[in-house]
Amino acid sequence: MFECQDRTYVLATPNPNPGYCTYWTHLDLTILKHFAFDVLGLAVPDAVT
């Protein structure tokens, strides 16, 4: 997970296609963290911003 210069947060996850990633983005970090946990089963630590 990382933050872009425009304050958009990005979560990169493996893609079923070898060598590719899927990028999930949102302007609200809390919403993206909840999405990662609820949909993908990924717990994102609070220290990641």
C-alpha cells in the first residue's frame, strides 16, 4: 500500500495472471483498509500510510 502525490491511496495485490498486479485505489485510506480486509482478507497495519 502506498500514497500518491495527489493523496490517492493505492493497494497492489497479486493478479491471477502471472507477472501482473491489481491496483485498488481510493481517496480515503480508512475505506481502502476496510475493503482490503472485508473483500480480500488482508489486514493493513495502521503504520502504513
